Amino acid sequence: MANKKERVNVVYSTNPNFQYEYEEEEQIETLAPEKQNLRVTLDSKQRNGKTVILVQGFVGTDDDLKDLAKLLKNKCGVGGSVKDGQIIIQGELKEKVLAILCDNHYRVK
């Protein structure tokens, strides 16, 4: 059952047979790796001088994005996270990240 905060239009009803309406979230279908256009960039802005790799442009579900991030973190042996539809990998490992993505048939720039 959905959360109370996701109800649409009606707050409360005395009708015992009333069915609440809930917002339907559209799931974006994940594109095949060959059709993805990923952009890999170095970034150190607002990170206290630490350099990170940003992987942007992934089209698909959050679970698939997290799986890709986990693969990259494991292969590079570093930490990272997923925020706002982009993967953040710690360190200056741009060439290694590009190689891993190319090995998995992703199109990268």
C-alpha cells in the first residue's frame, strides 16, 4: 500500500468504500549500453579541493544507475555515490573509468 503522503486530491473520507488515488511514478526504461551517451568529467568545485569523476547522462532506472556506480567503484577500488542522476567517483581516475565503461560497451565522451 502506498504512503499517506502520496495521496492525491482527497485528504479524508467518511465513506468506508472510498479508494484513495495515488500518484503513478513513470519508470524510465533503461537504454542498452550501446545507446547510452555518457559524459565523464573531472570536478573539484565545492569539494574542498578534492577531485572527483562525474559520470553524467545515464538514461534509465535508479537501480541500474546504482549498479553501474557499484561496478565502477569496485573496479577502481575507491568510494563514490549516486546523486541527482549522476555517478560521483572519488579520485583522479578518469582514464580508468573511461576504460571500464568502454569495456562494458558504453558510449562515452
